[in-house]
Amino acid sequence: MVQTQQTGGDPAVAAKSSVSGPAPSMVWDAWGIPAGQRPLSERVRDLLSQVFGVSGNPMAHRDEGEVPLRASALTPAQRGGLAAVVGDGNVSTDHRVRLLHAGGKSTPDLLRRRAEGPQDAPDAVVTPADHDEVLAVLTYCAEHAIAVVPFGGGTSVVGGVEPLRGHFEVVIALDLRRLDRVVDVDPVSGTATLGAGLTGPCAEELLGAHGLSLGHFPQSFEFATIGGFAATRSSGQASAGYGRFEDMVQRLKVATPSGTLELGRAPASAAGPDLRELFVGSEGTLGVITEVTLRVHPVPESVVYQAWSFADFDTGTAALRALVQAGVIPTVLRLSDEVETGMNLARAGDVGGESVAGCLAITTFEGSVAQVAGRSAQAAELLSAAGGTDLGPTPAQEWEHGRFAAPYMRDALLDAGVLCETLETATTWSNVAALKVAVTAALTDSLGEQGTPALVMGHISHTYPTGASLYFTVVAKQLDDPLTQWLAAKRAAGDAMAAGGGTITHHHAVGIDHRRWLPGEVGDLGVRVLRAVKAELDPAGVLNPGKLVP
């Protein structure tokens, strides 16, 4: 059974989000905005009590004004120099503004935010208006030994926006929110040039006015920015149909301390190595992406939703592989394992609704009525032959409705004394099962040895002809030092990924958290290449110290 949603090319449908206009800043010690936060359900609290022996009652949060910050080291002369570039009103040492730029939104980030004692924060937040101002800020900071942390939506979960100062006395956050224009739309070529500070919802809303969509919907969609998507090699939940973000990138405009680069002249070129690849995934360590020209597509005419169940994860994995290798590719394609399916976390970011036996697979198809009808029928035939049971559209629609809610539940669990975090990898199809077992064992063993059982859930959310991603959610009772507890488990999982033939990160990026494993993935010569490129583009080393480059 399938259900088709007719969109009729209505631009209002393109945003796929209730957020309109610039996204507000996220709260300082949790994900998202207060309106998205919700208490744990009674069913969840009962489950926490049974499994982990915790009450599920939330902890109290401190007010922003009660949080002590490290005193700003920015001198009056430095403030004046930066203000001369961007205007006095766009250089802030305000307590609240600095606190909101004090880091990302991983579980370790939030545990550090909630700890007592002074918090690290940038010495100032600088908000340039355009590429030229970004370039001038970088030039000034390189000349005056000021570290610069590029800041988009602040959604990093790998320490990518931590205000590390390295050997510099001063560090600023370079907030790109004012670079929020649609610079150009070329409907004939199917491209749009967007400012790096546009959030996902704003980009979709503005493109929707032209009947177009980018189709990039990672879980951070509501707050993350176009520049951040590019700088971290983001992969959206519709990657099966529209590709990863780097697949969409046509051109880049980048400011570096050594000057400006404009890269990408044609859809394809043999003019040497593709230098765009230096910056897509560079995490603000080589330059600051200010504009991105991207492949866009018409707002889909219709959407078909189909959900399936499989007896076990291996059977479901084989079914997804058969679908992808046959070229019958949905827009969204994901498979949850038995634990994630049983918890119903595969559907709406919470425990609730009717249970599904085995493993839940979600598919959606977008395009014209004829296209989605043909592709969904082919997919149904293949998935059924591979052992799938058709569940109809409802579970897929429930997943889409709740797909941005999971981080809010993570925070509610943290408030209730339960550790909850995610991590991800990717590998070849022939290695998926073995790597999943190895990482799950590493997590459960590490947490078990520390004195608490762990619940480890997993899913496949991104697929390729040769392999797939694996995404894990880990839940355990918090111990007296939950940060140390998690970091030990994370290290065990990372070692298992490296030893088991997986990448250390599929789409979360490297940042601080994965930097220790990068030499093993790219080799010592690869590290030297990265360092050489950084030395050329950022000779003073001011850009995002301590991230990505070992």
C-alpha cells in the first residue's frame, strides 16, 4: 500500500518546516529552542526506571546570567580594529552572545556547559556582512594573532566550533548569519547561489518562491547553515535521492588569510585536481566559505510514502543493497535494527505508537506523479521479493513528522540522569554486519565495565552502490562523571571502527572528537599534505585551531 501526497509545486510546501525566517539562536545548554523541548512521556519514565533505575524527573537548569565566563581577552585596540571592518555594533563581548557561541551541541558539549565553574567562550563575536568583510577580518586577525572560529548554526556534534585559542591569547567567533542572501537563481541550469549564513529552512523558503528546492534535510536542518553543510560534508536524510551535500556543490567562494578563491567554473572539468574538494569538508581550518552555488530541483509534484518490516537486520540490509544496486533508488531510504524498531525511536523520536515487529524500513519517493508511481512500484516488487512486509504509509509519515525531534529527546534524557549520544560510520556492504557487531560490542563492553548496562540502537540512513552508513544511538545511566564515562565509550567505539574497516565519520565531520583517528585513515603523508595546504592558505594558523588537521 502506498500513499501519494500531491504538492502541486506549491512553494509553501518546499520548506518542509514550520520555521519561517532566520532561525533563532539555540539555547545555551541544550539543543534547539524552548518551543521544541518536551518532557519525557510516562511510558519513557517507566522504562528508564525499569532498565536504569532512574526516576526520570528532570534536573533544574541555570539561567544564562548565572553562568560564569572566562573574562574576555580582547583588547580595546583589537576591538577597534575589528569594528573598523564590520562596524561597532557587529563586534560583541556581551555575556549572553559569548555564551551562545561557547561550543556545539554534542553530549560532551552539553555536559561541559552544565558543569560548574567558568565556561570557555570566545573573547568576542564578530558578525561580518559579506565576503569582503570576512576577508578583511581574516586579514586583520592574521596580522594581530587572533584565532578565528567560523560559526554558522552552532550545531556541531564533534567539537567543530569549540572556541579553542591554541597558542593565541585571543579567539573570536566569526558568526556568518548576515551572509543570508540568495545571490542568484538560474532555473535553466538548475542552480542557485546562496550565502553561507542561510539556514536550511530559510534556504528552502527562499528557493520555494522560485518553485525550487535543495532537498537537503539533515537532522540539524532547522538550525544549520549552507556554509556549515559544505564545510562538514553534510549528508541529508534524502541523500538516497538527492545525494550528499558535496554532490550538490557546483561553485564555492572562499575567503582565506592569503586571499580569495572562486572555484568551479563548469559542471565538470579536467583542469587539474578539483580544488573545491579542499574546502568541502575543511571545517573552517583552511578558509571561510562565503557563497555556495548548488544544484537545485523543482519542488516535487508528489510524494509517495512506504514503510516495510523485515525479520532481522541482515535481511533488511540485503534488501536495501538489492534496491540500490538495481538503481531503483527512493528519495529517503533507511533501515532500523531490532532494538531501535522495538523502541519506536525509528519513527517519531520518542516511545509511543503501535509497535513494529522485526526491523522497520522507511522509503519515500519524490518527483512527478508518473515518476514516483513507477519507482515506488519497482521498489515494492524488489523489497517484497527480498522478504519485506508492506506496512503502508503511516510509519513513514510518522518518521517524517518527528525526524527533527530526536535531539530534544536526547536532552530530556540527559536532564533525567541518562546518558544519550550518537555516533556514525560507513563501510562496504560486505562489511556492514561485522562492523555493526564490533562497534556495538565496543560500546556495551566499555560502558558495562564502567558499571552500567547500555542500550545500543542502530540504523542505516545513507546508502551507496558499494556500501552504507551505520548510525548508532547509545543510552546508559549516567555515572558520577558522565563526561569521562562517555569519552571512554567513544574511544572504544572509534577504535573498533578504525580496526574494523569503517570510516571514523560518515557525516558528523572530524572536529576535535575524531582528530586522533584521522592519521590512521589518511596516512602520515595525507596529514602532511593537509598541513602543507593549511600553511599556504593560513600561514599564521589562525583558522579554527585544534580542529581537523592533526
